[in-house]
Amino acid sequence: MSEKTSLYVVPTPIGNLEDFTFRAVRILKEVDFILAEDTRSTGNLFKHYGIDKKLISHHQFNEHKTIENILDRIKDGATFALVSDAGTPAISDPGFLLVRACIRENIRVECLPGPTAFVPALVNSGIASDHFVFEGFLPHKKGRHTRLSELADEKRTMIFYESPHRLVKSLYQLTEYFGADRFACVCRELTKLYEETVRGSLAELIIHFEKKRVKGEIVIVVEGKK
Ligand code: SAM
């Protein structure tokens, strides 16, 4: 394993711009190249922090093709940072393939600790946080019911990422597998102006969210089976 870190995985704020660490900003200013999932939104964030670097587009549609080139540049001595649109890369975002490819080539990778949506959601929920499973996004169509039936007997706390327009439909589906009385929590717009945390049974959450047009980003935390 090389001594020098050649790939830094750098979390970025999930809403509140103050949630960027000093170290993250320093490393982004120091590396040779920055790989960004969305160069436009990352460009805006970086402007705020005076990070003036050319961004290289790295997203789920090109990551398979670009990895070889990145590895070649790293072998020539270049250092890279990887950022996603928001939060920690490789958590429901591109990053895993590049990290794995570097590790296979004995290239040193370092992931900085920092913002990610599921940790504050889990802690805010008040649901047991000693053991949990992160499910990310459920499959939209194929495999969705299979995944939910596999989780029906799960005893650990479960965490799901969800889009606002699917929230109510998903809450209904969760009641089919976990029962309407299962305790859960919906965290919406974490760290942002209209942050909202709603706790209650799945049935109560449906009543709350069915009444309005749901907007923003969402994490659902569901208690495990007792
Ligand atoms: N890499 C990110 C992370 O570390 O959390 C996740 C990226 S994933 C493409 C985007 C999803 O994360 C959103 O659809 C939502 O489920 C969740 N998310 C991101 N930011 C959020 C926020 N501020 N509040 C609630 N959920 C959020």
C-alpha cells in the first residue's frame, strides 16, 4: 500500500453550508483534481468556500469508463478528491466502484468523516441506534416487494431514502409488511430551513403526510420487529 493518500472521499453539506469541515475544505484546495457528480452544483458550493479548481465530471453514467484513466493519473503521482452532489460519496451515490478499484491497485484511499443524511435521521428518530440496517432507496419496481418481504422480520432499525412524491405510497407499502402500528420517523429537509421530523406509527405518519403536497428530501427510519 502506498504511503501517500491518492484518493480522498470528501463529504459535502446536505443542506446547511456550515456543515463543511475545515479539513474537507483544505483537502479540496490541495488535491490536483476533483471528481464531482454534478459539476454545476459543486461549482456553486466551492465558490462559497473559495475553492477554485477545475471539476471533472464523475457520475453513475460515466464512472465505469473513467476509472482506468483516473488510476493511470494516480500512478503518475496525481491526487484526487471525490465529491457527490451532497453528503458522503458512495452512500446511495457514485464512489464505491472507484474506491474498490483503488484498493485493488494498492492505492491509498481516505474517506473523511462528514455530512450524510442517514445518521442525523437515525439519531433524531429516537429509535434504537445500537443496531441498524441502511437500505438506501428501495428498488422502484422490480424487486421492491421481494426486498420488503425480506425485511418483514428484520429486528434492527431500518433506514430508507425516499423521494417526496413516493413517500405516502411507500408508507402504505411499509404498513403491508410491518403493520400499521409499527413506530417510524420521517425526517424531511435535514439541516435546511424547512426541516421537519415527524415520529409516530406508520398509520399516523400516513395521516400527517397525506394531507399535504410533500416536498424536499426524505429519510424514513422504521423500528425493527419486536
Ligand atoms: N450521499 C448522500 C448521503 O450521504 O446521505 C445521499 C445521496 S442520495 C442520491 C439522496 C437522498 O439522500 C435523498 O433522496 C434523501 O433520501 C437523502 N437526503 C439527502 N439530503 C437530505 C436531507 N437534507 N434531508 C433528508 N434527506 C436527505
